[in-house]
Amino acid sequence: MIRPLTILLTLLLSGCLAAQRPPRLSSPDENADGSYTFRYYAPDADTVLLHGEFLAAPQIMDRDADGVWTATVADIEPDIYPYFFEQDGVQLADPNNTHVFANERFKRSIVEVRGDGAQVHSLQDVPHGQVRYEYYPSATLDTTRRMLVYTPPGFEMNGNQRYPVLYLIHGGSDTEETWYQVGRANFIADNLIAAGQAEPMLIVMPYGNVRPAPMADFTRDVIDDIIPYIEANFPVVGDAEHRAVAGFSVGGGQTLNIGLMNTDKFAYVCSYAPWTRTEEFQRNFGDWEPDAAAINENLRLFTLSVGTDDFLYESVLQNIADFRAEGIELETHITDGGHTWMNCKKYLATTLRQIFQPAR
């Protein structure tokens, strides 16, 4: 027999839980007119702001009687954007959005503004490759580490085809998942391969942060641990002509350290808005006396990319001038925009169209 006191306690507890449980909200939502509405529940907040890289300035959100804060934004250029809420000075990801920016320092949510036409990073009706999580032993760092590996459509582990490899490095506080979840490297590759604009390839996305160890240890990890693991476990071509390295920000600086110091191992070096204020970069390039002729002969492609609003714009221009002063041949990709993953997707799409192309 259920005692009346038990029933009363159950009802009271259920009522308390219901009172504490926030309402179910959908955020963000695309509206019929192409605008996007963001919602956040905070009945005790004094102010809530919406921050996003689609906004010129934070937008004040409006509160209803139930404590739900709302903001609607129109005329957003189609792309993928990070955004967050600021509640009384505290920054928060959108609790109603499962798409989270992969980063170790800050927490953002992601909204994809689709627009009318298909974007190079969009999910399209084309054959798709796979992204797998791989764990490899790093003798350099004396630990087991994780990386992501994209394999192209039609890939067979035990098939006859052997593939080139792009080693793709994230930014300083990002993770091995950022190029996948935010940069959409897999969809960009799928779409370009389907259009005949890129060669089928593997894209290896390692975890580039090795703190508190010296950042230079990541170079050794790539050369001594990651490349040997990939070449022992995947059907790839193991020579410089079929290896490329690219990266963004801190990963762009790592790309220069890894690629230009090992042109016998990489024929393609593509650096996106590189952060070069590191001990490793100064040690490698501070008093550099390169054999420019040998480097130019080894590299089929060397590119530096940056946006005119990037806080590293002047620094990258100096890098370009310094390399050219040493006689190193390189291409530049200068865009508008800043130090953003919106630009990263553009840089990657350009790179994938250039690397591993048959000699013309």
C-alpha cells in the first residue's frame, strides 16, 4: 500500500523539479524570411547579449515574462559562425544548441547560415568520405594521442589504390576536432573531389597542442610518430611528392616549422595566417641561411594566406617579404576578413584545389 505521506512527498518533489527545470527552447531557428532567432532562458538575469562573428557589435536580447531572452538577426552572409551569450558579464555557449566549437580556452556554439546556394563547405548530394578517430603511440611525448583521419569516397583499406596525405593542423587553443566540426574539412574535400577539382586524398588532423612540453616537440611528433603511424596503417604513398602540410594560426606557424625544415618530406607547404612569435620559429628562421635553390626544387607549392583585417596581417606580410628576400618562391592568398574560421575554410578550399595535381 502506498502511504499518503509518500504520495505527498512525491508530488512536492515533482513540483520542485518542474519549477527548477528550464523550458525546452529551440535555438537558433531559421525563419521564413532568412533571419535567425536565438533564445536563452535566464529569468534572473539583468542583461543578456548575443555575440557572434556575424555581428558588428553585440546585440541586446529582449526578455519576455517567462524569462526567455530572444534576439533575431537578419541579412547574415551564408557561412558557419561561432556565437555565444553574455549573461551579466559571463560568457556562455547556447545550452539549446548541440553544435559546439571545439576549443580548449573558450566555449562557443556554432550556427550554419545556409543561404540559397550550396557552399563549398555544405553537406551536398555527392559521395562522402569518412572521418575516423585514431589513437597512436607518441614516443616523442611518451603518451598515446588522438587524431582524426578523413578517407575519401570509395576508400578501401585493403584496396589497390594508394593515396596522398595532407597533414592539417588546427589553431593554438583549438583541438584535433576543430578542422572537422568547424572547418568542415571533410565536406570541402567531398565536394571538391566530386567536382573533379581535388585529388582523392587522406586528411590527417592531429592534436597540435603539447603544453607544457615545448611546442617544438610537436614537429618531432609529426615527423617521428604521426607520419610513420599513417604510413604503416593506411594505403598511402610514402614520399614527399605525396605529402602536404597546412595549418592555421599557431598551426600555420607549426606548418612553416614542420614543412620548411623538412622539404625532403613535404612537397606542399600551405600556411594560413601563421603565428610565428615562438621560440621554435626564431630558432629555425632567425639566422636562417637556406639553400633556396634546393628548397625551391623540392617544393611544388608554398603558400601563405591571410586576411586584410587579420590582426596578424602585417606580421604575415613581413614573413612573405622575409622568405622572398631569402630567394624562396611562394604564392600568396590575400583575402578580406579577419583571423576567423570563415577564412580558414576559404584557404583550405584553395589549397585542396592546388595540391597533388598532376604536373602540367
